[in-house]
Amino acid sequence: MDTTCIRFALGAILLHLLLLSLPNLSIAEFIYSPHEIFSINCGSNSSLSTRDGRNWTADIKFLSENKDSVAAPALTPSTQEGPYTDARFSHSQFTYSFPVSTGPKFLRLFFYSTSYQNFHRSKAYFSVKAGPYTLFQDFNASLNADADDDPAQTDILFREYCINLKDGDRLNITFIPSKTSQHPDSYAFINGIEIVSMPPFLYYTNPDDVDISGWPQLVGLNTNPFPIENNFALETNYRLRVGDQQIPASQDTGMLRSWDVDNKYVTTQSVLSLDIGIGIKLTFTKIPNYTAPDTVYRSVRNMGSNGTINMGFNLTWQLPVDSGFTYLLRLHFCQLDPDMKNPGYQSFFIFVQDQLVEKWADILGWSDKQEGVPVVKQYVVFIPGNQQETLNLSLKMHPNPTSLAKDAQINAIELFKINNTTGNLAGPNPDSHPKTSEVLLPSSNKKSKGSTRTLTAAVAGTVSGVVMLSLSVAFFLTKRKKNMAVDEGSNKKGGTSRGGGSSSLPTNLCRKFSIAEIRAATNNFDELFVVGLGGFGNVYKGYIDDGSTRVAIKRLKADSRQGAQEFMNEIEMLSQLRHLHLVSLVGYCYESNEMILVYDFMDRGSLREHLYDTDKPSLSWKQRLQICIGVGRGLHYLHTGTKDVIIHRDVKSANILLDEKWVPKVSDFGLSRIGPTGISRTHVNTQVKGSIGYLDPEYYKRDRLTVKSDVYSFGVVLLEVLSGRQPLLHWEEKQRMSLVKWAKHCYEKGILSEIVDPELKGQIVPQCLRKFGEVALSCLLEDGTQRPSMKDIVGMLELVLQLQEGDVNGVMESGGDYEYGDDVFSSSHNSVHVSDYSKSTGLSTTRDGDRSYGSNDFVLIPDDVFSEIKDPNGR
């Protein structure tokens, strides 16, 4: 063993002894001794000892790439104890390399964002990589420090990560200045680096564990476990205990973790009970004794009373996080109340992102009827978004009405961000001028993560889908670079221009409205005309053309994250995507510092509103089939009818709108993007986005997006139409929670009729039901390449409608109040076959590479029955 290793081993032993000698710290609380501890004082030639037992050593021996880095002291000394006296700086890339052993480690980075000699704090823009993982991307230390509201740690930034190292790896940490035309003098810096060994399965999942009940549970999609594999990197976002003061690193269980208090993030009334159960010895039979300090489990937050007063609200935490990432949420519980003598006496619901994850949370039951036994429950949740905004992850608890004690309680919360498939953990910088008025309580208290914007998701009634046509233009941004110049003038807002009517937006794409016309259409933006609202601003029902035409008017608020470029590209894209079954853009207004979009108004609201949780009249089976066929045509147009393949990525019943004639319109292109290009390309690698319950599992697991991802989502919609229920119902028995799983089970057992909406009883011809089930389940095959194309699906749904109407000898012509016109179908007849779902693995391939379903039952559907409509330009 070389002298360096001996020195670190001795350091670990000394730290162990020192921590044991600290006051108010019992031997039981310090029960893990890391075999490796590196505490590095960057930019310093001398060692530094701090009162928490750390011995910070000089960094020079660990620099493996060091072209022009320099060390400098802070011009303004920090009042905080730690590695903040000096820092390492460079305008070029530099790397630290550590000889660490195999296994999981804590990696901690310490920054003091102040000015140093020749280095102004505002110019620190840089990225940080640790092995294959990107921890920071174009990170600006001063923006992040300024967004922090903790007066006790002014300009101090701290980040903690969990990284698992393989055999023979060295841990290389590289700092890369972000050299751009906007920041030509950028530099990277670091004050302190710490690496601490952790137990192998503290946060990572043991793959050899026979009992998987303790594995993290995926929120929303299904009830399957989601193991935290050793190739994941985690970023600690929150480690919160219930109590009146922080637990410092010196009082952790040996791993130098700090436990903050949770009161900044609790948004509802609650009661704090401190130092409870002092006479009860904690027994660690469910989790290791190093999981958390004893003091974590002796402080409880609950709702305050066993009376019915608690039944009117949820005990709620709001935790600001970066959107577009998956998170590991760990909840700590310990029952120390002697009055809770029997399992079931106190039980409560747990909701994560408003999804029910525990219907019968019973701490005493989880701990085998033993008080003083800590337990941890883990959940994995995906927060959709574009990784450029901060949203709130919510945790809510509510008493189970059937339990005797009407209360809910918790001891601690940990939340970790999981890297995406590219190894990225980096989030956005906060805005340079965060506005407290935009922040939801308690988001303004978020530590070291920047400002948080309010997440407003509700959009009322009919225009709910229409008005969310927001940043879908992003996928055209890389494809279409037309020179649509805008006179930026001097009016800036959030880094984007908001014009005063002098833009060169092309009026040939759609109608240009004056601000006077818009004010007249909305009675000067009368609040009585508001029918929806969101992060973009209000949506109004308006009347144009002397009151003869109703429209939905989306008015971007001044502080919206959308700007001139997104506004222009949305106009260009939506103006060119014209189809009967896509919501149409009527026009825009870009005048008097206003950005306004005008859409067709959808009289009958969304398909979802007519299927469940509604007082609206139920749709007939024929209406439902006709709507499905129309939606299929719209999706087929997106996949094949434009210059570029367009993948919608958020197909669901809420995004299908109905006009006054019940004609369906696909809406909300906010997540859409260009599909694969080139003959050899079959998919697009991209981060997972979409809606829980509709996500293609192949896309979710592998980040591989194809048009067949839309097919899967459409299959879920078909089951919604058949069953009249949501895709996920967490209060249902396990077999019926997932509509997809329930439908597959019933189909295989020959009892598909059990899932049929009671409103449809007696309406569906048995043969029609069987074929409809085949179509829906063929869309839901695990292997995306085995799913049919939207072209084949529309053909098969046409056949289903023929079966319903008893006409299997010719092509159905639309009737009733769902009208296409006389020439909606062509006369050429190539075959599309329908197979039994049980035989779907033996599909044949058509000339265009899609799967065709083999059976001798029906050979009736024309090849282009779905592709031509009488008016291809829509309205």
C-alpha cells in the first residue's frame, strides 16, 4: 500500500474516532466507516482541518490535466468554514483524477461564488463531467448563487452525487469552460472536492435481493419495480428531515451527509413532534442502521389530530425540480406512538405527483407490528418537460377514511435526480432576475437550484387541447431555417424580443390580426371571456368577423418562457399542417408588445370529456368508431402526409377535440418532433416525454422514439373508447389498475366484454367487438416493429365499422351527422387483413415496410381509404 493510501486510511480512522468523541452523538448513530475519503482543498498548497472532522488536503497531486490553471484566494473571505479560502481556476479544460476502488461513492463539489484576482464572478460559465456523466452544462455559478435565498450561506454552492465505479476505474472529474461568442472570457473553477465511499446498496438496488418488495416502485405507468442499477448516476436534490434544525455532516451515520429541515417545502398545516419515543430503542430489522441517523426517526410531522378536521386537506410538500428527468423519491417512516398498537389503526394515502402510490400506508404493518422499526418506501417518478424549466414535484398524504386514527405522518424525505440515457444530470441556470411573484409557495425557498416557475396545467373545457399548441415548433426549428426576420427593437423580455408590430412575419401563411381586432373579439380581454389559462397566459373565447366566427385566442403573457422565435415558428408550422383532423390555426397578432395566436374553436370539447368523469351525454358506439377513424386519419397524415415524418408524442383522449359535427381534431403539438430521416434511420433517440398511461414502453425504456410510439398511445385511446375509463386507476384492484393489462387479460380469457363501458351494453355486435379488440391490442404489442401502421389501423377500423353495420360486402360510406362528402374513398382495392391477436407474432411485411395482419376472414379495405379527403386543406 503506497503512502497516499495509508494516509487516507489513517485519515478515515481519525475521522471515525473524532466523530465518536463529538458531543450529543451516540455510538449507535455512527455505524458506517468509509474505506475511502478524499477531501480536497482546491487551489491551496496547505491542508485545512475543519470542526466537522474533515481534513482538507492540497489538490496539486490529483491534477492530471492542467494546461494553464492557477490558484487564487478569494477577494472577499467567506464566513463559512470549509474549502472556501482558495480556488482552482482556468480558461482551459482541467481534470482531477482519483485512484478510487470499485463501488458506489459520494462525489461532492463545493463552490464559493465570489470574485477572485483576475476572475470576475459573473464570467464563470463551465461544464463538469465525472467519468461518463455530465454534472453541469454551461453552469453559471453566480446566477445559481444569486438565486439561493439562504442568508446563512451567502454565495456558497454545494452539489452531491452518487456514482458507482467499476473495476479498475479512476474517477476523472473534468472542468470545461463554456467558450462561446456570448461568453468569450468564461472560465471554470472549483473550491473543494470530496469523495466518500458508501455502502453498496444504500441507494442502489441489490440485484440479488430475492425480496423485491423494497425496490422502488414506478409511479403512474404500472406497478412494476424500478431498480436503481449501478450504471445510474444520482444527484441529491433534497435530503430533508422533520425537525427544528439541520443535522450536520458530523452527526450523520459516517458518510458526512447533511440533513436539512423540511419546513421550507411544507405547503399545508401540520404539527411537528420532536424527540418522541426517547425511551424506545430503535430496531433496524427492515433497513440497515446506517440509512439515517437515529434523530431522523425521533421527529415526526403529522396532521395534528385524530379528529375529522384532518379529512379536509392533504399534508403536502412541493419540491422544485428540473423538468425532463426521472427522480428517485425515498420516504422514511418510524412508528413511535404507543397508542398505535395494532396494524391498520392508522393508515393513510400517499400521492406522488397526484398519483396514488399507497392506498393503505400502514407504518406498523410495514414494520411487522413492531414499534421503533424504521422503514423506507421508494418511488420513481418522471417529470415531463424540456429540461429548461423548474417545476414542482408534489408529495401528498391523506388519512384513509376507514382507519381509526385519522392522521398521516412521516420522518424524512430524500429525492435524487437520475441521469438520462446520455448520462446527463445538468439542469438549466436560473433566470438572471427571478421574480418572486411567479413562484409557488414554497418554491422561492429552494436551495441552490434557482428560481421556480409556477406549473399551471389546467385549461378549461373545449379549448383545453387547442391552446396547448406551444413549443411544438421546436422540431421544425432544426429543419426549417427560413429567414423570418424580426425587428427586435429595444423591448426585451427574458432574453427574447417582443415586437411592436414591425415584424416581417409572412401574412401569406395565415391571417394577421390587429390588436384592435383582438380587443374587439374579446371585449378588451374581458375576464368573463376567459375559458382557460396556463403558463403561457389566458385563453379567451373570441368572436371575429363581426361576431360571426368563434375562435380560441391564446394570449402570451409578458413573462412567458415563449418568445419571438418560438412564436414565429409555431405560426409557420401550424399554418402548413392543414388537415381535416388536425386543429387549425386561424391567425396571429404581433403588435403593441403582444404575441397572440388564434385557433378554431371546438364546440364539443375533448373526447375525454365524453367518456368518463363527465355529466355530458355518452357517445354511441358508432360515434366512437367514427371518431377513432378520424383520429387515425389525422395521425396517418402526420406520419406520411408531410415532407418530414412528424411524431405527435402525446396522443391521448384529452388531446382529441370535437367540433360541432363531432369531427375529431388532433391537438396539442407541444411535444411533437420530426421523426427519423434517411433510409437507414428507424428511430430518434430522445428524452422521454408524454403522458403517463399512454407512453410506449419501448420508448420509455430505451428512449427510442418512432411513429409506432404514436400507434401505442392510439391503442390506449381505443381501449378508453371501448371501456369508458382512464388508462390508470390506482384505487382499483391490482389486475384492473392498468387498462392495458386488464384488456389483454380479458382478451386472452375470451371475456373482453367485461371491459366494455356500461353505457355501451347491448350496442356492440359481438364480431365487431372481437375485431375492435384485435385492432387495439395489436397497437399495444411490446415490440414496436410488430405494431401496424396508422394506415393499416384506419383500414381495420373501417372494417370494424362495417361489421357493426352488418355491411361486409362493400366499403362503408359515412352517414349520420359525421360527414366527409361523396368522394371520401377511392376505388382502388388492395387488401389489408385482420388477424387474431393471438397470432400477431406471425405478421407479414407490406411493400412499405409496415406489418400486415394475416387472416382469411376479411379482404375488403382499399389501400388508400384513409389518405384522401375531399378537402385536403382542411378549413
